[in-house]
Amino acid sequence: MKMSVIRPGLVRLLGLVAAAVLLLSGGAVLTQPNPAMTAHFIDVGQAHATLLEFSCGAMLIDAGTQDDAHETALLGYLDAFFARRTDLNRTLKSILITHNHLDHTRSLQRLVETFTVERYIDNGFTTGSGRFGPNWLRGEVKAGRRKIVVRDIPDTAVEAVADKRGLTDSDIDPLGCPDRDPGVRILEGRFDENPGWPEGEFENQNNHSVITRIDYGTASFLFMGDLEEAAIELLVDYYGDQPGGMLDADVLQVGHHGSQNATTAELLDAVTPRVALIPVGEWTFGQSGGTFTTFAFGHPRQTTVNLLAQHMTRRRTPSKSVRVAEKARQFRNQTVTKAIYATGWDGTVRVVARASNDITVYRER
Ligand SMILES: [Zn+2]
């Protein structure tokens, strides 16, 4: 009888203690001795948007969304993120757009109207299916309505860097975190002159994707945009495929939504990824019609997923039965055992780099 009287009080007391511990640990996150970088590969459907979170700031690579529902989800994700990271004052240090296609720019204007964006970087094209957002942003800045530093990256600027170390400066790498400072470098930009490709390859804006490398301690991330084979060959020729080279990265954003023409054995020999991320829609998107859809494109391709698996040793646990495309409009089940993740399979995926050789993957489903 006495116990039942005491217990509710004890439970309340324990609850208060637990809340205090949570508050303390929550407060300690910002000043933890073991800082972390998190790449949030946000589920935006057949599109790409990755939020990069650091102790002293955040950046966004691409602002694409499949449709209005995914735009709402993206804005909601960022709202929740900034509600947690109140120290960042709803500010993105930069938005980098890999290239001007709609699935990479669709929500750019909404993001700029909703959050503070300090810098904007792209490949400088004013054409392309996704030109509206970038052109609107440039217009706003030109008219003096918004203060955003705007940069475009020609490949000649990357090639001008000595020792092929990639292009960086205070706009490309605006962060100066006191605990552990990330390094941001652009490895390829827009080609103003045809480097010897067939005309169709040169006119394909995927091949002008801005390629970004992030180093964080000994962890490294490589963002491929939608780069296709012609430009990949050039990239690998330029930087080489030696271990520890500029293309050697732990985490790979797989190019062009896992398409068959955007991941090569030579690239994977150079990257040696531990974790691979495919930004892609759910395979059913477009099953009932539509051209620019996951189903119609056949993303991700089985050949690409298998090629990745052959080049990777780290496993995903548990393994997962997923849908991969044998060709356009034809999918099959496959069990993925290597550390290959896709937003269409896993929802939003967070990749956290904490200390040397410590990379953890959290998936939404
Ligand atoms: Zn794309």
C-alpha cells in the first residue's frame, strides 16, 4: 500500500532526473569534444538535395524535388533541422547547384524565400529545364532585392589550381569551425570549350555538373551531380585513380540517380567508396505514366548497383530486398548486402562522420 503511494512520486522524480540528463546531454551536443559532420541525403523523390551539417554551419548541395509533396517534405525537414540547430539562425552558408536541371533546382526559390542563404554557387548556365530558380535568384541579386554572393564555376578556374588540388576559397568553403573544420573543394565545373566529346555529350548539361569534395578529418565525401561517362573519364584522367588521391572518398553520392551511364569501373577504382548513396525516387513513381520518372528512366539500374557492390567491401546490416531496374520500365527484386543506400529504398539517409574511420549510416526506413 505504501509502495503504491510512494511510487508515483518516485516515478516523477526519476522523470525529472531523466529530463535533466537529457537537457544536459542536449546542451552538450554543441560543444561535444568529438565533433561530427552529417550529410542528410533528404528524400526528395526523383531529384537531389543533400544538407551538410557541421558544428558551425550548414550548406546545401542541390535543391531538387520530385513534386509539390516532396517540396513540402524538404521545407519541413529543414524547418525541423533549424528548430534543433537554433544556433544556425535558419541560415544556409551556401547553396551549391550541381547543374541546371529541374530535379536539382525545383525548390531553389522556395528555399531562398524561406531561409537565409548567404552564397549561391553553380555552373553558370542560364538554360536547362531547371533554369527558372537560378535565373530568378540572379535577377533578385542583380536588382538589389537580396544580398547573396553568386558564383559560377568554369572548369578553367579548377584547372588553374596548382597540383590539381581542386578549387577552393572563402565562398566555396565558407565554414571555419573551431573544433574540426571541413574542407570544401570543387573538382570539376562548366566546360566552355568542348574537351573533345561528341557534340551531344558537350550539349548535355549533366556533363557540366559541379563536382564537390568535402574532407572532414580523415572522412571524405564526393558529390557527383549527374555527371555522365564522357566527363567522368576526363575527371579520372585528370585526378588519377591512385589511393589517397583527390577522387578517393569514403562516401559517394552516386551520379545521375544510379543511371547506367554515370558510374564506371574506372571511377570506382579511383573513389573506393565505403558507403554509396543513390538519390532516386521510389520505383513506382511514373508507373502509371510520365516521362521524367524513376519508372520511365529505370533508376537505379541493376548494372550500376552490381558495379558498386563489386567495388565495395563494407556491408549494410541488415541486408535489404530492394527494387532495381533491368532496363527502362522493367524492375526486379534484388537483395543489397553492401553499404549501398538509396532514398527510394531507405527514405532520408543520414551519414555521420564522427572521428577517423567512424562513419555511421542512419536510414528513415
Ligand atoms: Zn538529376
